[in-house]
Amino acid sequence: MSLNFYWYPKCSTCRKAKKWLEEHNIEFNEIHIVENPPTKEEIASFIKKSGLEIKKFFNTSGQKYRELGLKDKLASMSEEEMIEVLASNGMLLKRPIAVSEDDVTIGFKEEQYEQAWAEK
């Protein structure tokens, strides 16, 4: 299984997720979400693969999200516009994002990681 792990090193949730992956001997490609944010195409595939609504991919507690006033703007945006906004800045994406060929997890909940990654 090839696992891409999009993270931000200063994010405590990302560090917990990374530690969990390491403790479970799961190999992954570490990708700095701000220096190398996923492309529009990658984000679209994450959304499709995850089965989650696009709004779940926004880092709603982030400073950039508030600065851009996205809370009020998302309702009137198309999915394509939302993907474009997400791809414009890695800080807008909820993190960490772990992606394999078959699965996507956003954020870090131990039970979610157990289900998605430990049993592979």
C-alpha cells in the first residue's frame, strides 16, 4: 500500500497522526501540505474517494479560512470553485490528509486510522 501523508509539521494533530503511523510501522510518503499542496485534480479525487462532502475538507478553524470570510461564501460557491479555493493554499485544507489508492482520511482520530490503515 502506498500512503501519501499531507501534513503541516507545526500542527499537533498532524504530529500525533504521524507518530501513530510510525508506531504501527506503516510506511508513508511525507508531504508538507503548505510547501506542496495537493492540486485541484488531487483534491477532487480525495473528495470522490472519501465519499465526504467537500466542506469537510476545509480547515474551518484556520486563520486563512477566517481571513477570506469563507464561512459566509461557501454556500454560494460551486464544487469546482471550492476545489479551486482549497488548492490555492495548503492552510485551507483540514489536515492531516492520508491518502492511499483506496482510502482517504482527513484529520486524526485513532479509531479512524485503525480502521483505514492498520488493517491493510
